[in-house]
Amino acid sequence: MEGAALCSHPRTIAWPLSDPVRRGGARLGYRSTRRPSRDPLASTGEACFKRDMSTAQLLATDELPPVRVLRADGASDLFLTADHAGRDIPRRLARLGVPETELTRHIAWDIGIRGVTERLSAAFDATAVFQTYSRLVIDCNRDPDVASAIPEISEHTPVQGNIGLTEADKAARIAEIFTPYHDRITTLLDTRAAAGRRTVYIAMHSFTPTFKGENRAMEIGVLYNRDTRLAAILLDLLRAEGDLTVGDNAPYAVSDLTDYGVPRHAEPRGLAHVEVEIRQDLIADAAGETAWAERMARLLAAADARLKAASG
Ligand SMILES: [Zn+2]
């Protein structure tokens, strides 16, 4: 890796964990994907991003928790997840050596899906679970054992901070980002099951309109694998809208290798479910998020009513 060879700094740097103020600080919602100005590496560019993770935590105590839950006790049968809602990067990872301009692109997160999912949660009084950190840190919709869970390249962008990771590096990302997120989902689903509540699992995602030069005309995709109960109904309803090109297991299909939420949470519990993908340019601002949340609220309500009727 050419860039790293230029780096003259030692690989193990104590900031910011040595800062007593930060160490003692509460989680105040401090959002930083940039280094603090007192960072000794602040002016050295992208090459010096490596950290020895073997003896230190990944997240500092003042950084955001990896999982955010809205309406944990929501009354709705619908249960929403947004695995790629966030684009934060733990400060210790120094932006993974990726330019800030790249971290606003689709490679870092599912643009617009947080806003749509928040609005759906409000519309239904539905529990919604959001991942805070970028999928470039670790993809929470992928088995961590799959190599692409911590991608070394995303579309055409090298993710230098993901190259040559030690087992300890990977273990820290799993332990501090991936596992707490999925454990929270498990706990919420267990609680609902113990209370005898019905749950319909809706995994919310968004996709880029152009990927590796290929334009995608569809506005929305409905994704599924083994269980088509809800997907078939939602596909019918979306096609009946008349103004949409609808992807049937497109632009992606759900599989055990490329997904985690549906195969690990919904399918084993026998929960009706669907993975929804909305094209990002349609939800790139608040007006788009609102319009699509309203449309999806109407369609998901109708789909769930049909599902309930079909299951007697
Ligand atoms: Zn996604």
C-alpha cells in the first residue's frame, strides 16, 4: 500500500483515549468523523490511519452508541430496521483513510433511508432500529465472516483503513458495532414474542441510481428469499400504483451470504418480512423522504391488512 509507506508516524497512537476529559465524558451526541484538532496526525493526510486495535477499545466513551431505537414499545405489528442508516466512523479509525467527500456517497450509507424510516416509525407507532456507524466500518446486513463485511474496496473507492486488518481489529468492530446492534434487535424481538405479539419485519434500505456506470431505472425494489408472503403482496400493490418501475428481487436478491437481518432474525422466527430498497435520488431531501414515507405507509398498511386476511 503506497500511502502507508509514506507514513513516518508510529502505528500506535494513544489519542483520544488518553484524554481524561473525553474518557470521562458522557455520550453527549458528539458526532465526529474528523480527528480533534489536537490530534498529532491531524495534518498528515490520508496515509496515517492505522491504529493498533489490539489493546484498546474502538469507540471512545463520548462517541455515539452503535444502535438507536425509536419507539421500543411501539404498538404497531410492524418492526422496522435500517442497517445502513448511519455514516459515522469511530474517531479512532480516522475516516478509514477515505476522503470526506466519499463518505457522503452511497458507499458509506443508505442515503435517505433514516428519514424515511423515522417517518414510518412515527406514522405506525412502530419500533425502528437504526445502525449509527457506516457500513464501511462493518456491514450490519452481512455475516461478519464474509470478507465483504469489512470491504477493502467499495464500488471504485479503496477503503485503506480496511486493508490488512488483524483479527483483533475485526473483532473490535464486531464486538462494538455489529453485535450490539443485532443483540438489540434480538432482545426486542424476544420481548415481543414473549408477550405474544405479532411482528412483521421490514428491513429498510436504499440503492444508488448509478452503480459502476450502470443506471438503474426502477424506483423501488422488493427483496425476499424463502418466504414470499409479504413480498408478493407488496409487489402487487406497488405495481398497481401505475407510476413505478418495481424491482422483483432487484436490484438485489436476499441471500444468506449477502444479507443478515432477514436470514438471521426474520426467517428463523417465521416472521412475515420484506426487504425494501428505495432509489436514493428520490429520498435525497426531506420532501422526498416525506413523500416516500407517506406512500410506503399507505402501501405497508394495505399489505399488512391483506397478509392478516390471508392468514385467517
Ligand atoms: Zn442498505
